[in-house]
Amino acid sequence: MGKKRQFTNKQNPFAKRKRDSKERGQTESVRREKPYEDIVRKNESFEAYYKHLNVCKPEEWDEFMGKMQSNLPVTFRITGSKSQAHTLLKIIKDQFFTEYRRAVAEFRESGEGVVPEPKCLTWYPNEFAWQLELSRKDIRRSEPLYKLHNFLIAETGSGNISRQEAVSMIPPLVLSVEPHHKVLDMCAAPGSKTAQLIEALHAGGDALPTGFVMANDIDNNRCYMLVHQAKRLASASCLVVNADSSVFPSLKVKNEAGELVPLKYDRILCDVPCSGDGTLRKNPDIWTKWNMGHACNLHGLQYRIVKRGAELLEVGGKLVYSTCSLNPIENEAVLHHLLAETGDAMEIVDASHLVPTLKHSPGMTYWEPATKDMKFYKSFAEVPENYRTVIRPLMFPPAPEDVAKFNLDRCIRVLPHQQNTGGFFIALLEKKKKLPSEVEPSENAADEVKTCEAEPPQKKQKRYHRGFKEDPFVFFDGKEEIFDSIKSFYQLNDTFNPLNLLTRCREGKKKNIYFSAEILRNIVTTNENKIKFINLGVKAFARCDNRNMVCDFRLAQEGLESVNGFIGAGRRARIVKDDLIKLLSNNDPTRPPEIEGLSEDTQTNVTVLEPGSCVLEYRGEDGLEMDLVGWRGTKSLRAYVDQHDTVHMLRLLGADVSKYEKNKFEDNRAAEAEAEAEAEAEEQD
């Protein structure tokens, strides 16, 4: 009896909680008499500082503070580079929002009350970004909204939507990335902006982009957040690296002539570390810690990062500097510092036309630095000697006669009360010529590689650089025997370059084969000893050791979009809607649908295929197109996609997805009831 009880405890946490509660007697109920105290959303220094700076008009102050002290609404965006984006948008507008209105009315227990309509963020292209007047806590903890929660989880998992704060979407938009651009995201984790940059890179259609996105973070562990984001979008043109962005290394690439040349970037995003007071609605604990010291301490680091970004930028390229802070010491002062040091090499340009209808304020041209105890200074000459290591000369605004030449008013300041968002700062800069800190090329061509790029001084590596030892990136060299069978079986055309395939092991059986854009192979093989590469490419082929198979590798769904255009007609089969729904709805991998049970058209297309991995093509009359990995067995046919992709595809096809609608509240009630019954049975024993 005792062993059985011990096993049950592990299986049913609710039962254990009941027993623990009984053992504690009245202690728990006494403790709960005092409710949990929420964080007091107030900070006198914060209010004094921003009131003094006139961060908003005096008549808007109460509205500004009211929004700062309230919860942040939920926002999400549709992945625009996905081929089914417009179909998903139609489903969201026609079906999802109807269910949303019903659920919110029930959630608020006001059948006659007004349910706030979902709000389209009109400054985001193609109606792909929406705001819901609910907090994250509302959605996560309210039973009427469980379908909404499930929808967001499933579509986020499949990479077709991203949950992201509205103002966080702005920097990648104004960067205007195109498929041929070389893009560097200097402080990328957790990766929501990186995902947008990848989307923009792939916005050119089915063709693989010739550019790339390099996502960097100083923290090795946070780099794996970037890997997760990149995997959702299945891009062969993204790589994740681990380096200190303030001294980001100068990388080289081989040009068409095979010569080593400096790698310069067309677009750079500097979303730098900051005090984060623009996120107070999402992170209320900042109210308890806010003081001016944070901004002053970060100013130097922020300047070093954006300056290094400016050095790595191609002449004519664009750089976005952004923070989730409202503090001019971290925003305009950093840019003033940069522009004063670099002369006319960099210029702030107007980006407001790139986000039409976005309500915002211009950048500040005057501010006063302050100490922790809110003593303000109009000039560096006023700063006491003991504060001169904290408040620096270039933290002050430009002199009145120089204001016009810095164009600080072209910056974008988004305040929470302007459209019910968080706070954010964005500035778009264009590089007009090389910076003074960049070393000019030598007249001697033999020395050009050595002198054309200034290498920043390297700092001693800190603890957060340590992390997992990465597996090697082993690119194919053209002699791999396994590629011959892959090329023959999948009828890969001659434009497919096997040198863009790689594995993560030097010896032994290759488990997975990854596909990478050619430019990434160039970067990795040329700079292996200069920077730590964390991840690149997408899984294109996975080992499948079935007996009597001609090819040992099956296609992987995450890499299909990258290699699909190279696969021949002999490994493709057109499938009709009802059959595709049948395949996707099959939950038993040991009993896939029989080919004989499918429609005649599908049977005709499938039976000519040799058994093994294949591409299943669906072309709907409504314009919906889907390609997915299938497996043609001797007598059966199955779809090789994960659950998130399965739910997404079934939703697009108009099929029933109710069996995937898990109601965790019902499950918890059932578990509670079981625990009650269990506890009663034990008492009787």
C-alpha cells in the first residue's frame, strides 16, 4: 500500500498538495488571509526626472503616467514571408476574431458590455500586426480564453505568427531589409527582431536570398534563444554567433576572384542593452529599482556598440539604433556622442514615412543629466568633481548653435499613451563615408587586407562568454558518397551545390545533413578562428535506416522550403484536399492511411513513386498552396510534419482541429477531483 501511495504522489501533484495541506493544518489558511501584494507602480525619482525633462506635454502627463502604470495589451504579427500568410489573415479576421469577441464577453462577465475590437496596427504592412486589449496574464489564466491561448501557442510554434510587443516591431521595419542585404543584428537575443529581419530577407518570393542575417549576442546561453527563433522560420540564410558587440571582430570573405576582402554590412540593427524603463508596463519590477545611475552606467557601453556598428557598416548602408528606454542619456545623448566623434560620416535620417500612422514624438534636442538624488546639471562645468566619472561631457545636449547639424529631432520617440503601447526609441542613420577610426587602405595592394579594417582592442573574456562547446560545422567537400544517393533519389538538379551541405560531426555516421546559403559557407570557412559560430543553416535531410531503402536519408520538413526548388518531379506527388486532411488527421504513426483508401487522382500520382520520402503538393482552387514532406510506403502514405505544423495546415484547409484544443482548466479540475477521491480513500484506509 505504501509503495502504491508513493507512486501516486509522483503521478498526481494535486493529491500531494492536498496531503501537504492537511499535514500543515491551519497554517496555510492563516498565511492566505493576507493577499499577495502587487508591486506598487510608483517611483518618485522616475516621475521627477521625466517631468523635469518634459518627456510629454504637461497636459498629457496624467495620461502618460496612467498608461505607464497599467498592463500592456497583447500584440502579435503574422509571418509575412510565409506563402500562406494572407490565407491565415483571412481565417483570423473571419473566424478567430469572432471566437475572440465571444470569449472576451464571457471573460468579462458582461454580455451587454462593449467588447473592445481587435485593433490592426495600421503602420505595419498588409494588416499583418494586431493588438488585443488583454494582458498576457488574462489570456494565460482565463478559461474562456483557452482557445485563444492554444491558437497563439500553435501558430507561434509553427512559425506563422510571432507574439511581440508592438513597439518592438518598429526597428526592423525602418531598417528596410531586402533579400540581397548583408544584415548584422548586434544584440539580438531573445530574437523577435531577428525573426523580422529574416522575414524581410525572405520577402522576395520562392528564390533563396543572396544576403544573410547574422544574429549576435554576448551571452552564450541567450544565443540559444536566437537559435530557437531562427528554427521557427527555417531559414538557410541565418547564422547565430557569440561575441561582444562592442568589440565585434572584423570578418573576411572571399570575393569572386578568391581574394580575401573585409565583410561590411548593408544593414545593422543596434538594439542595445538599456535600463528598460519603456517596458515598465510589461516588467513592473523595474518600478522598484529605477534610478538615474542605470542610464549613466550604460551610456558608455551603448556608445561603444553603436560606434562599432558604424565602423562595420558599408558606406551608403543603414543602421538603426534603438532602445526600450525613454531616457535621453541612453538615446539622443549616445547619438550626439557618436555624431560628435565621427564628424559628417554618419547622419540621422527621417524614418517616419516608413511607419505611416504611427503616433510618436520627435527626438529631444535639450535635456539635463542628473544624479541619483535628482540634482540636475545644465553643463559639465556645473558637475561636482566626485560625479565627473558618472556624468560625462558628451552626455550633455549639443550647444544651441549646433542643434540643427545633429538632426536629433529626426529620431522617433514612442510614448505609451500615444497608442497604448510600451515606450521605445528609434533612430535611423545612414553612413555617408568612412569613419575617422577606420584605417584607410594602403596603396600597396599586398598590404590591403591587413590595413583596410580597424580591429578593435579585445577585452578579457568574461564569465558569460563561457558556455557549451559547439559541435564543428563540417561542410561537404564534394567527395561524399552519401550525396550521390541523395542526388539520384531526389533527382536534384545540377544547380544544387553539394558544398552548401554540412554536418555537425567529423567522424562516424552522419545523422542529419543541413543546408546553408553559399554566403554563409564563405563566412564560416574563412573566419572559423575569429568568432564563435553557434548555429547556421536548416536540417534538410535526416537519416532513416529503413530496410531495402535506396536512399538512407529522408527529407526534413524544416528544410523543405530551402531545397524544394531543386527536387525533381519523380519525387513529387499532387494530393487533393480531402486526402491531405486524412493524412494530417492520422494520429497513429503505426497505421498510416492506405493508398487504396485515397482518391483516384491521389492514387494515380502516388503509385508511380518509388517507396521512400517524397514531397506532397497541394494546390487549392482558392490559391492556397502547400508543400510538405510525405512518406510513400509499400501500401501506405503518411505526412511527416510535427504537431504545430499539422494544426496550422488543418486550420488553413478548414478542417476540424477541436481534438487539439486542450483545455488545461478542465484537466486541472479532473486532476483535483481525482486527488479528492484519492485523499478520501486514504482516510478510509
